[in-house]
Amino acid sequence: MKTLLVPVLVISSGLLVGCRSLDSLETGPCLEEAIAGEAMTCSVGGTEREYDLVLPADYNPETPTGLVIVLHGGGGNKSATLRTTCPWGDIDDPECLHAVATEHSLAVVAPNGTDGFLDARSWNAGGGGDGFRCVGGNACDENTDDIAFTEALLDDIATRMNLDSGRVYVTGISNGGAMAHRLACELPERITAIAAVGGANQFTTNATCDPAITIPILQVHGTEDPCWRFEGGEPNCPVGQRDKKFVSVARTMSEWSALKRCSRTPLEDQLPDTESDGTTTLRRTWQECATELTLLKIEGGGHTWPRGFQYLGTNTIGPVPQDWGNEVIVTFFLKHRR
């Protein structure tokens, strides 16, 4: 019997925010040359693997432009992931990830993972064995090569816009966050930096992460996340498989710290606590690393995107942190280029 990663996200992204609605991004047909300020839907490897590409208003085809790849969670899809990053799920809100990124002259792409029931899609982020699950869903069951897919995606986008290959960033939630880590392990020559939200490096539970180069990494994770628990282990979501484990955030950060040859003790400080939402954010920044390694530990935060969409109740997935949002993630990306 096939299983889906993070059952709560399967319900939310697959059914509540996965289908097209007034809250979905309006896109036009795929063009050979992308147009400034416009969004279009194209595909790689057939119509089942579509992607939505959004160009900044100041895009100039004569100037190389950076790109943010946004990966949906397990059970989600390209439409769901962009809405998940938006306050109240409003795709037109200026604080949505695609709005913030394009305001900073970055293009944004939201691709589809491997298809599943009711457009509930997933990424093969790896893992398995020793009690750990493979993350996740049909992509694991079918052993989808999402490294090759990402390369094909970038190649296709580069034919439609002037892509700056030294500024290609990846972010995503849950299964998408775990996939970002796998890309950092296996495709660092084409990825500039990653920001993983609510998903750690499951890939290393049955494979070796030994990249020729290490890239900057931002990990964002809530301490009250019931679907990918901060301390790892079996999830506490209301439906789905519970007898296999997720890797802990501590293990992921320790592994990256060793690969980056960081000093042992990270510096700690608090992000401003501007809202009375019951959450605070502790920032840990590892020192003397080959490339940046930072953890934003959201005390009291759930399986949610900061200042994003509360797609299910707080009793089910925990709260959405309100103190900060996509500007922090985009600013992290803008610091890094090669």
C-alpha cells in the first residue's frame, strides 16, 4: 500500500490549497521567451510535470536573472506551495514569497513533483532503512530521479529566460525542504543556496552526503511541529503512517557542520519578537564554516510557513509564526552568489 509523506500536509496542500481557485496564481501559456512581470505554465518531461514561472517586473533579457525554486510539501502541488507562503493564503498579498522575490528582481518557479491521488504530489528526497521512512510518497515508490528532473527544469528555464546560473536558490516545506537538502548533497554545482522549512536531511539516513562543494544552508523549523518533529522520530499527525521516523534537526545541522568544517559552538541571538503569537525565533549561526550554516529555531512554531497560510487548525499543525516572513528567506538568498 502506498503511503504519503506528512499526512496533514497531504490533506491541506492536496485538497485545500492544491486545486486551482481564486487563490491560485494566474498564469498564461508557455512562451519561448518569458515576458517581464508575467507568469506562465510550462512542462518538463510531459504535462504531468508542469511548472509555473514568474518573472520580475524589471526583468531584462539582456541581464542574467537569479531564480528561486519553490518545492511543495508531500501531497501538495505547484499551486499549493505558492499559496502556502502567503498570509491568509491570499496569492495576491505582497508578502507572498513570489511577490517578495520578484520585488528583489528574482524569478520564481514552482514545479510539480511526482503525481499521486487527487494531484497529491511528492519529491524523492531519499531516506529509508533503520526505521526511517523514504521521503516521500509516490516519488519514493517509483524511485523518481528528481535530481535529473531538477537539471532538466533548469535547462528548460534557461531556454526561456536569461538565467543567472550563479544565483539559483531552492526553498520548500516538509518533503520540499528535505528535497532541498538532497539537492545540496547531490547537485551543489547548480544550486547556490537552500532554505528548508519544516523538513530536514532525510537523504543521509541511507546514503552518504559528500558533495564536492558545500553551499549555504538556512534551516527553518518549529519546535511544536507535529508532522516533522524538531527532535525527529515518528510524526504525531492525525492520519497516515506513524511507524517510521523522520530525522532530527539536530542531526541534520551536525552533519552539515562537519561537512562545512565549522567550529563547534554556534552563535545565538533572538530575532525581534514583534507579534503576540506565542512564538519566538532563536537564530543559531555556525562559525568558521566553508559556507554559511544557520538555523532559525521557532519556539512554539508548527508545521507551517512563517507568516504564511494557516492551512489547518493550530491543534492539528501548530501555529503560523507572525514575527517574520519571506523577506528573511529572500535576504538570505541575496547574500549568496557564485
